[in-house]
Amino acid sequence: MKKLFILFLAVFLVACQQGSSNSDFIIKNHTLVEYIGNEKEIVIPDDVTKIGASAFETSDEYPKDEIEKITVPGTVKVIDAEAFAFCYADIIIIEEGCEEIGDRAFMDSYPDEVTLPASLTKIGRQLFETEEGLSGTKFHIVKGSSIDLAIQKQNPYGSYEIVYD
């Protein structure tokens, strides 16, 4: 019994160190409505299939300016318009499997790096619309993919680099 308790405690402690927990997210019908945690590294839960508008927008109640990295698993198929608007994450990784990203998804966000998958087939307008312009953002994308063509066509304001992975 004592060994079982120690094993349980060890698993619990490891889980607590893994970053964000489901209590950090408001999820309704598999849609991430809002992130309310304060972790530096965030992994969207696998049961989320959609990220709603303004889910990562910073506010006085839930400031999101300390986020270092957001990972969106391929189980998320849709990212709504302005989902990451006013989000100041340094790195955003959207894994292969995501299919749709809405208008101004990263409006007035200034990430250092963004990974966008070739699986994106429906791509909104003005993805990286910013008031001050991007400052050296690196886009990790697949050459010739729909997102590659969209970024070249949209030509976000400011300085950026396309890194073909």
C-alpha cells in the first residue's frame, strides 16, 4: 500500500510540473473559449478541436504577456478569427493537422517565431495585422504550401523571415 501511495504521489508531482492543466482553460463543446492560466509554456489539451476568437487576448484580469510558448496540437482543426490577437507569446507552434485559421488570427501580436503547418487549407486575411509591424518574426513553414503562398501574398507589415522546414 505504501509503495502504491509513493507511485501515485510521484505521478502526481510529475503531472503538476508539465505546465498548463485543464483548469487553465475554459472549454465549451471542444472549443477553447479562453486561456485563464499563468503558465509560461502552454499546450492546448488534445480534446480541443477549435480555438475561439480572442481566446488568448490579454486582459487586466488574465494578463498573457509572460507566455513564452504555445503549442497547438493537430487535434485542433479550426483557429477562429483573432484567436491570438493581443497575445504576446514568444513562440507559437501550430502542429500538422490544423486545417483552418481565421482573419487577423495574430492581430497585434508580436511573436518571435511561428510554426504554421502545411495542412492549413482555409486561411484568413491579414493574419499578422499589426499597428507597429513585426520585428524579426520567423515563420517556419513548408515551401509551396497554402500558408507559404498566403504569407507571401499578405506580406505582413514589418520585418520577418520565412524559414522553410
